[in-house]
Amino acid sequence: MKAVYTMGLSIDLHGKVAVITGATGQLGRVMARTLAAAGADIAVHYARNADMAAQLVEEIRALRDPDGTPRRAMAIQADITREADVLRMAEEIRAALGDADIVVNNAVIQYDWQSILAQPLADFQPQFDSCVMQSVLTARAFLPAMQAKRQGRFIGINTECSILCNANSGAYAAAKAGMTGLYRVLAKEVGGDNITVNQISPGWTVSDRDRANGTEVAPDYDEKIPLKRRGTDLEIAHAVVFLASNLASYITGVNLPVCGGAV
């Protein structure tokens, strides 16, 4: 088959429904806005921050296509570690927006970092549940509809920490490393259905909180990065949009570090 080349490549997600877990977080909200700017309708998942979820939905619905068609969005609350909640979330999204074309597993439970010998044992299981089991549950809830349509994007937000494995990151790094095994297996299981399964591993990312506090620059950390700076939330969101698009149609099973060359 002859390749067809086009000028002015662009990412167009119009007609796609994207689900973002943890969409009200510092990084999640930028992903939601960026996917919506590319044309996707957005299901804004949240655990507790209903106010931010409502704000995001309002922002997204204010977007208009050139013909005046508004972007669609909804807020949905769920505990992403509970099967019943995730299944309910999928049904409510289907009823309001249609079946998901893109799932971004971004939500995570965070604990204080301690040595493995000192970390409370009670921290390990919830950390695993919020990383690995979230992905299992969302896969079971959303992938069958993608299989039926024979297209879809399943994206996990990992971390450079699961590759660096620095001291005191044991619970977090172990849970995120578990995601990598799961996503690589899943990529092989659903690839025949034209579904891609990928991860992004951000570094320590500049967010709105940093901008408000004036903490964008972290000299000790920045010096260790080949690009000599922290990445931004928008740079991570751009990688998500790329993997969600047709430009990444032949990429699957990948864990893409977006961390300035730290790993």
C-alpha cells in the first residue's frame, strides 16, 4: 500500500470520548483541557474535588468548533479502586457521552516517602490498588466496547520513579512498576483489536501550584536533568494527546519517559 503524505499535520480528536481519572488533580486538569482543545469530549473523573470537576466541565463546554458545535463534558465521581464504582462510572459515561475511545488512568493515591523498612505496611496495598488495580478495573469496564468498535487508546500515567527506583520510594515505585508489567501484557492481548496500550512516565512536573508558589525552579533537581529544567504539565499533556491520536497508531506497549532525559 502506497503511503499518503499530508502537509500541515495536526491532531484532531473530534468525535472521540476521553475518560481521565484523577482529572481534577494538578496534572489531570491540564490533560482534560488539552484533550478537549484537540476536539475530544471529556468525562472528568474525580474522587473528592467536585468544585474543580464542575469548573472543568464548564470550561470544556465553553469550547466551540468552527461550526459552533460545543464540546461535550461531564463530571463523574468514583472510587477507582472499587469495581462497582468503576463499572457504574463506565455506564454513566456511556449514557451521557457514548462509549469511551480514550482512557487515561491518571488518578493515584500518594503517601509520604519512607524507607521500605519504615513505611507502614498499610501503605503498600492501597498504593498497589490505585496503580495496578485501577488499570485492571478500567480495562474491564472500558475495553470491551473498544474491542467491539475495533479501535481505542488506553493510556497509563506512570512515573520516572518506577525506573529510577530511588531510596525511600519503595511503595510508590513498586506499584508503578507493576503497572508496566500489566500494560505490556495488555498491549499484546488487545492489539489485535486495534487498541493501543501505552504509558507515560513524567518527571517531577511544574504545575499551577508551582507557578502560584514560585517554585518552578529546583536547582538540585534541575542540575541532574540533561535538559536542565523540570518539565511542565502541558508538556506531559502533549504526550498524552499524541498517544491518543492517529499519529501514534503504530505505537503500543511503550512506557514513554517524558522527563527531560533523566531516564
